[in-house]
Amino acid sequence: MKSIIKNVMLTVAVLSGLSFYAQNNRHIDNFRSPDKSGINVFEAPKDTVSTFDKVKVRVGGASTLQFQSLSHSNNGGAGNELAELGANFNLATANLDLDVALADGVRMHLRTYLSSRHHPEPYVKGGYFQIDKLDFISKGLLENVMKYTTLKVGHMENNYGDAHFRRSDNAQTLFNPFVGNLIMDSFTTEVGAELYYQRNGFLVMAGFANGKLNQSVEKKANGTTGGAAFLGKLGYDKQLNKDLRVRLTGSIYTTGYTPSLYLYSADRAGSRYYHVMEAPGSSGFRSGRFVPNFKHSVTAVMFNPFVRYKGFEFFGTIERASGGTNYDSAGEFLPEELTGVADQLSGELLYRFGKNENFYVGGRYNTVNSEYDGIDDITIERVQAGGGWFMTKNILMKAEYVSQNYEGATGRLDGGKFNGFMLEAAISF
């Protein structure tokens, strides 16, 4: 209780201090709005028109609550028992966002998880500086270049693929039309930099990161403090006419040596399907997800088509990750390295309708197939169907039916499946 009171007092103090500088949450340039108007926005928009006059602080946040009614089962056996599930509410999650216009063409973003499934205490997800102009160095410096160029630097959500723009990020769930994220959830926050060039609908991005979720200068057994990861993205995004928008991107994330791969395991906020396929009393927080057993030499490639015609919307994910490991699926060390691949396919179709498209219905099909040198083969298949109602541009109610099954799995996931209904209420501002 003392810890909770201390955290609440700290949050109030921070917000009170910021209120002296906040400019009534006025517009911030080149910024993705956290409300309904931010849906189907991917990279932050690039606009050369400036509204900057002095430092502005935008204080925002999000809160989300789910009601869960899921059941699960497996083939049983000693040591493979599953937790008994009932219908009830999950932990309410909350985010605090600070977005600051620091100079003309320079802004900062910082997100703090105030409450999440994996951590009861507030902690910083990450943040970055975004530079769209160099006028803070010299007026008009490289103006013709910066008209199309953006630089992001920080300990931030790295821009691999497009699926992470539509996922639930702890309490920020307005951009996700469903409740759960993808089975193989590509999301990581690493220290790095990304350079963008956007012109006439074309997008080019090159970046690097240090491949680490938890930062440390301590050397590992091989005498290094870690490795590096390199990112790239090519794409085309165009509103062809008033009814039709088309976007297609291809992305790559590749590492040399890294102590571990965090691309699919870095979400510390946890899965939305609480305790499914978990043992009794388990503290596992990635329920229903799949994390490839790669430790080094990883290359992941993702293609994302997006088409919107009037109220209809299609978003797809085609992904392959490959790499090596010296550990089997049970975590036991192997004398010889295994190499493997994990393939993911996902397609979602939505129809948005009503006044200001405040309603939508849709479905998503998602499958993952993973194989290591012909052993540990596993196939996971998920179907989600549901809809949503935007009560206001900041408030969304969702309902979802989900069904997931496992083939080729061993242990607790042998013959595993779960299904049922989820309700989610989301607020974002």
C-alpha cells in the first residue's frame, strides 16, 4: 500500500509540475494523434508547415479494461495441468504520455506504463527525439533535404514492419481493432536511430539498434557488451482517389551476435489473454503468444499490404524469421547449434460504417509455423471475430470471439486450444 501511495503521489507531482508548461494540449507538428484520428496512420506524418512558437508540452494517456471469458484444454498428462479459468475482469492498464515540442521541427515523445500485467509499478517504456528540421542549428540548414527527411533517436519502439502500428501497446488499444495482438508479436524497444525519407508516397527507412532490451555496460562471457541490429523499410503509401488508399511495405531486422533476441519477447506489458495455456499459479505473461527460440544470427523479414476502399479495409502480414540457437524448446543446452525458421501469416478484413465510421465489424486469421532442423515443429492457428463502437473519438468499446489451437506441440501445449469471448473498454487522449 505504501508503494502504491508513493507512486500515485509521484505521478501527481510530475503532472502538477508539467501543468506550468503545458499549452492546453495544443497541436504538435508531425505527430500521430492518440485518438480515433490516429487510426490507419503508420509513420508519423511529415509536414513542412510549422506551428511552433515556444515550448509546448502535451500531456496524454490511455486506460483500458477487459472482461475475459475464455476456456482452455490440452491432452493432459502428469505435469501438464492447466490453470482453472473463470469469467471476470483483468487488471486495468494505464499509460502516461508526454509529447513536447522543443524547437521548430524538434519534438520528444516519452511513454510510461503506469499499470501493466507484468509490472505492478510504473516504469518507462521508452522515448525518442524526432528531428524534422535543422533550424535549431542554423535557419534554413539543409532545408531542401529536411523537407522529406526525418531522424529519430532514442530508446524507442523500433520500426520493423507495419503490424506494430496496429497493435495494443499496454493501455493504448484504440489502434487495434481486436483485443489480442498477433501470435508472433514483433515489438521491441532498443537504443538506436532511424533515418526516414518520404516523398510522393514513397518511404525509405534505414536504422540500427543495439539489440538489447535491458541496457548494461557489463561484458558477457564472450568479452562483449552485446551486438547490433540493423533495420530497413521500403514502402509506397498513396491515396489514389477519394475512395481508395493503397500501402505496401517491406521491412527487415537482422542481427549479428546478440546475447538474446528480443524482437518477439520485448513486450513487458503482456498478452491480453490472461493465463491461457498456463500452469496453475504461473506468472507467465505472454499467454497465447509464440516466441521463436532464436538466440543469435537472426534475420526477420515482413511484408505488409494495406488497402482501404470506402469503408472496407484489409491489412495483411507475411513474415519469416530465421536464426540459430544452442537450446532446445525445454531450455536445455545442446552441443550442436540448431537453425530454424518461423513463418507467420495474418489477414484482417474490416468494415467501418455509421456516422463518422464510429462502428466497425471484422475478422482476423493468424497462423504461425515454426521448425528447427526438422524437430520441434509447431503450428498455431488463431481466428478472431468482433467489432467496435467509438462512443467518442477518445472512447472505444470492443467485443471479440477468439479461438486458437496448437498442432505438433509437446508438454503443456500438446493438443492445446483455447476459445471464448473478450470485452474491452479503451480510453485514449
